[in-house]
Amino acid sequence: MGVAGRRCPAGTARALLPLLLLLLLLLLLPLPEAGQPGRGRVAGPLEDVDECAQGLDDCHANALCQNTPTSYKCSCGPGYQGEGRHCEDIDECASELNGGCVHDCLNIPGNYRCTCFDGFTLAHDGHNCLDVDECLGNNGGCQHTCVNAMGSYECRCKEGFFLSDNQHTCIHRSEEGLSCMNKNHGCSHICKEAPRGSVACECRPGFELAENQRDCVLTCNHGNGGCQHSCEDTAAGPECSCHPQYQMHADGKSCLEREDVALEVIESNATSVADGDKRVKRRLLMETCAVNNGGCDRTCKDTSTGVHCSCPIGFTLQLDGKTCKDIDECQTRNGGCDHFCKNTVGSFDCSCKKGFKLLTDEKSCQDVDECSLDGTCDHSCINYPGSFACTCNTGYTLYGFTHCGDSDECSVNNGGCQQVCVNTVGSYECRCLSGHKLHWNRKDCVEVEGVLPASVLPRVSLQCTKSGGGDRCSLKCHSGIHLSSGPQEAYSITCGSSSPLRSTQQKSDDSAFVDVASVRTSVTFKLNGGKCSLKKAELFPEGLRPVPPEKHSSVKESFLYANLTCSSSKQVPGAPGRPSAPEEMLITVEFELEANQKEVTASCDLSCTVKQTERRLRKATRALRKAAHREQFHLQLMGMDLEVAKKSPGTSSQQAESCGVGRGRVGTQCGLCQPGEYSADGFAPCQLCALGTFQPEAGRTSCLPCGGGLRTKRLGAFSFQDCETRVQCSPGHFYNTTTHRCIRCPAGTYQPEFGKNSCISCPGNTTTDFDGSTNLTRCKNRRCGGELGDFTGYIESPNYPGHYPANAECTWIINPPPKRRILVVVPEIFLPVEDNCGDHLVMRKTASPNSVTTYETCQTYERPIAFTSRSRRLWIQFKSNEGNSARGFQVPYVTYDEDYQELIEDIVRDGRLYASENHQEILKDKKLIKALFDVLAHPQNYFKYTAQESREMFPRSFIRLLRSKVSRFLRPYK
């Protein structure tokens, strides 16, 4: 029988059903494209799967995965050890060679990093440490001489000076005897006063006092003991040694690389690659970061194909793939600096122009708003980009750049007063002799007869009469007249004086009320087509009719005070082809009227009397409003009639040219008499000053004589300089019309111009050093010295920031509370160097020249310096001689808890605080110093500043400097 005739058992058919379904499924799947492995293809051998590339391996994260034809192999990467699936970091720093680092070795995952002690910088090989020459940057912060040493530096002083405790500034010494001021006191470093007039020596940090109690012995704690590599303290002093791969230099401190050091693989750093590809293994053995840093200048990283060199930020990798070259960031967009960019090795520094501060990003510059600081200016402060300016209120004069002193207006031409000038604080006033009264211009005097006593004469009176079917009002000012002008011919006139003691709020049952109560009211008139124009009223054609009898007056009132203000609005332009809108004029009159208690009767109490007074005021203001609309409102000043305002003519082309406030036009002449002119009332028509006289002001009733029979060069002279003097006086002198000679301006006065007949008094409490001063800068305030505050304050030269006066002697005393010490910051000091130390500042314990001196200088020093006081109490004195002067100083100080003494001294003695220009600017920034001192004086105030504010206030480099020192200070307490 054939096969086809055979029948399968039913169970067998059911068993083959799944196989048939699987075959059908495979046939329905799409065929793979050419070149792709087809797992459904029967023909051809199976292709290898790269488990390493597809991430299918189970190698450790720090291992190398190597694919094989049928599988893969794992081997730990450089810096790790293990069988591949489990790798552990190798601690390169645990080897005898310290990872090849000559100072400190820091182990990191898969690698290590070498670091250097303070005073050293890492060499290009990443292992050796080289000395930093601190003297190259700003002289190391030293006042005189900076001497570099291995791992540190030292400040030295010129002959006749000794180094102060801050180890940077120098103190002048000339006293003899056994004291700390004697240049032969014997102390190698710091001299302290001891009982019974002796001295005790101390050493700077990193030194120990020798057995003779005078000298200081260097230890490994300062500049690594002067050793380049390793330092060990011995009885004879620091002993230097070198890393095994280096040999000692003949100087016994420096180290040189040994020529016989072979470049071989350090077994403890080698990575097991026995199972790896031979080519990879041979490459790893030939080049590895464990040998000479792989030949890399800086960072080396082992990879499957060998070492890979990279450079830190600030350097670029050269074509040899090994060397790092410094990038000059300043060549590209100025390094991102707003103002100045200075390239450094591996980095760069930004700095700002004067008047700007560097922000915390250490690139951007921001204007210093000096006006935001308290006490910058006495009166007003105007901030400008990079600068500021102070201004003074009216009646004051600016001196010393920031201070304001009262101006003595009476010192020049008697203040312009015809008779008597009286100077007041911030102003002055003219007065008249008996039988005269002050003219409305407040300077001239007018002779009067039969004047009523001041208590009888009303201050202000208003009289309105019916005239031509309307009201005509005249406001008369008898005393207390003040005229001021505003923009666009506006003006304001005040008559009398307001009495603040009078009030309408008193109750009728109050038994202590005064004799009179005052009622105030204010009324504003709005006139279309009007214009402010205070001028003399024309006599014709309308004329000023004689004052009618009182019985014909509709309003007659006397006031304590009146203020009249007139203002004209700008003309509003109309649409094209249409006329402009008329101008508007606003007249505001404010009155204060008495309600006399004597008018109180049984049927009308004081409150009733006040209401009657209010009704009279309303009646007066109604009449005044009508008169103003009819142009019948006049003002009488000292018997002179003036128009308050004038409506503009209908056609603008016919409008006369304005003469300004108080200068009404009469014919072709403007109202107020100009300088060089005068008239009986100060208004036109005016006459020119006669020969031999002059007048520098407008609106005057007379001219000033030259004196001494001198004549003027022309009529209408307006200055004494027009007088034909016999000699021409130079600045600093004035012409004496009696002797006809030039006299030097006396002390306390100055004269900046030629040919003057007077000198100007110095403002406020200032005076000049000598006579013959030629400008205001010679006026100086001599006030200085005194007891200073317990916590913070300033020591300031007199007249600062202006030049200090000659022959000044100032003494300050800082006496802090118990258990507090003194920290002083000298941002900058300006003393003339030409005077052979004639001007000097000294800080010591007491007034005795033999007491412990903390700081002394007699020269300009623009780099800031900070130091702690050598005594708990500080006596400070500044003296100047008769020679040259300078700007002086403003020195802040703070007292702090003595528990912080070690930390504060560690900070202020660190040269890095002064070597960086940005750090110097911090010590000059008044706002930042104030914040620092605030926290030092009161540590709880630290919480006033948020962390964000602190970061925004100080550059990162400054914060790093402080953080390291604070951490070291607090470490024993952790």
C-alpha cells in the first residue's frame, strides 16, 4: 500500500495541529530585506549579535564591554579593579607615591586629582606644585616692599618704619627707649606692651616664639615651611624633602624631576585586561593616565583606544593632543566684561570704572547709587552714572563737595539792601531805619510820614465800589509783601502773615479761647482769553478815580493775610484752518479774616460772630469775582496801583510782546527797571544810572555809588567792575575806595573775580586757612574729633571729602564695651607726600608716644587695608601742618565679640584679601562694608539678610575666601 493510503490516528492529527498553525504563521510573515539577517531564513549561517552595542550585556557601569563572535567579555575600566561584572574603584592616593602628587592627593571615582597647599599652584603636569609669586599682584597688598618666598611672601618697610600687626602697612618710628615704638624694640614680629614698661613679643600665625622670647621660628604651618614638596618640623626648624620621583635642589627647598625616573606602569593603577583584545591591551599598556599623566598637560582619561587629554576651562588643547594653552578671553567680546577685562593664566578678571561696582556674576557693572547711602549729601543728592552731585537748598552754599552751609548774602554789596541787611539761617532780610518803610521790592526803603503803629495799621485791606454799573475792587498791601514769579508769566503775591494760633475750631464753652478767631477762604476765578500781566495801571483813558467815601463802598474789609496767585495756561492749538482756542487765566485769592470776640453779644456768641464773618467774606469774594471779569481788579503795593491781569486782544497779530512778571508795558518800554536803571518806584519809565554809580539788580529805586570819587566808564553801569579804579585787583583781593589799593581778602572770605570791591564770606561754620583766598574750595570746616560709638562708626578728616584745613589737630577715642575688640578698615587715604610727613594719622592705645601703636601713616595709600587694634582701647589723632593739603580719609570701624578674634585676624592678614582688585573694591564699597560691620557688631542681624541677598551682595571669589576661613574656624566645634 502507498503512503497516501495510510490513515493517521485521530490523536496524532490533533498533535500536529499546532505545528501546522505555526508553519502558516511563518509563511504569512513578510520576508526580511536584502542584507538584513533573517531569522526565518533557513539558508546561510546565523549572523553575530553585538551585545555591547545594543546594551544587552551585563557588564558593570565602570567596565569595558568587548564583543566576541558568539558572545562578549567584560573588563574593568582604568581606575577600577574586578572581573568585569563587578568593579571597585582603585584608590590611587593610597600608593607609596601618593598617586604621583607632591602635596595632596584626592581620590575620585576612576581617577584622582592633585591639589596644592596655599601659596602654590598646580603645574601643567597635574602633579607637581609651583610657588605663586604673590608680589606680582598689587605688590601683594604691601604698603612698601613685597618679598616673595617659597609658598608665601613677606612685606617689609623702608628705613625708619616697622611692620604693623596686619603685616602689610608700615608705621613710622623715631622714639628712643624700650617701647614698641622704638625701632630697636627687639621683637621679630609683633610687639606688645607689658607691665612695668617692658615689652612682650608675639609671632604671626605659622611661627613660634624662640627661646630668647624675641625671635620667631618658622614652622610648616606657614607657607609649607618654605618647602616646595614636603615639610617636617624639627628642633632645628622645618626640614624639606621631595617626592620620590624628584630630587632636592641645592637650595634645600626646591625639587627637580629625576632624570632616571622610568616611565613604567604603576601596578596598583593598572587595569586587568587579560581577557580583552590584544590590540586594546597593547594600547592600554603603552599609554595610561597612571604614567606621567598620559603625557597630558592637565586632565587625562583612559579610554578603550588609549588616553584622552582635555583641558580645564580657560585653556585650549593644542594640535599635539597633549598641551594646553591659555585662552585670552579678553580678545573675544571683551571676555563678556561690561568695562575692563584683564587676562590671567587660565582665567580672566573683570573690573569696573570708578563709580561702578562689579556684580556677583563678576562680569556686569552696576552704577553705585551714592544717593542711597545715608549722609552722602547734607541736603539733596542727584545720582549720575558713575558719579553723583550734591545740591543745597536756597540760601545755602555747597562746600567740600557734599556739605551745605548758610550763605551770608549780606557780605556782598550789603545783600542789595539800601539800608540794613540782616543775615538769617538760609536767608536774609533787609530792614529800614526809623521813619522809613520797606519798598515792595524788599530791598529799598521809602520815607514815610505819619505812619500808624504796626499794631494799628491793617496788614491787608480790600475795598470794592460800584462804578459804571459794576464792581471795582482794590486790594491794598501794607506790610509783609513778598512777590515771586513762576513760569509763563505766572506770579504770586503774599501780603501780611498768617496766624496759625487762630482757629475756628474752638468750642463756645472753652474758657481759654483767644480774643479773635480767624476765618479762611479761597476763591478761584477762571477767565477765558486772559493773561497774567502785573503792570502799572494806566491813568488814561479809564483812569483811576479817586477813592470814594466809605459810605459808597460796597465792600470794605481788613485782613490778616492775603495771597494772590495768577497763572496762565498754554494756548491750545486748533484744527487746521481753524483758529486756536483762547487762553485761560486762573486767579486764586486766599484771605484770612478776623472775627473779633468784642463783637460777641448776649444774642450772638463767638460761633455766631464767625458765621457773620463768613457771610462778609462771601460777599467780598462775589464782588471781587465781578470786578475781575470786568478788568476792574487792582492791587496797591506801597501806594502804587497795579493791574492784576489783562484780557488778550481779539487778534493775535495785534498782541503786544509780553514783558514778563511785574514788567507792564508803558509805551515801548517794559515795566521793571533793568540792571543799570532805576526809577522812583522801580517801574518804567526808568533812568540810566548816572556816571559814578551802578546797579546790578532789576526793579530798584536808586543806584549804588562807586565811592572814592570814582567814575564809571559809561551811563547805565551795572557792576563795580565798570568803575574806573586806579588799579585792577586780582582774585583774592578787593578794592578799597578810601586808600585806592587792593586789599587781600581776610580769613573766612574769598573772591574769585577780578576788579571787585568786596569779598564773599565763607558759608556756614567754615573758614579759610589764610587770607587772600580765591575760591570757595578754600572754605573748610575745621570740626573733628570726639568720643565715638560703642559698635560702629567713622573716623573722618575735617571737611571730608573736601581738602582738610591746615594746622588741624583732631583726636578721637574708641572705648568699646567689655570683651569686644576693634576692627578698622582703611579704604583709602590721601595725604600729600611733598610735606615730609607733615600730615599724619596715628592709632594707638593712649596719647603717650610710647604706647602700643596699631597704625600710622603719613602718605597716600589707595589700596585698602584692614586690621585689628593691638589694644582694646584706641586713641586716634590726625595732624596737618601749614603745607599742602589733600582729600584726607573716611575710615569705618566696628567692635566685635572677642570670641571671633582668631577668625578676624586670619581674614585680615590674608594677602588674598588685598591682592584681588575686586576684593579691594569690596573694602571700598560703603554699602557692603556697612552690611559686614552690621553683622560683626550684632551677629543676630545676619538673619536680616536672606541667602539670596548675601549672594547678590558679594562676588563668589570673596565668599569662597571667607567660607574656607569660617569653616576652619568652626571645625573644632563640629
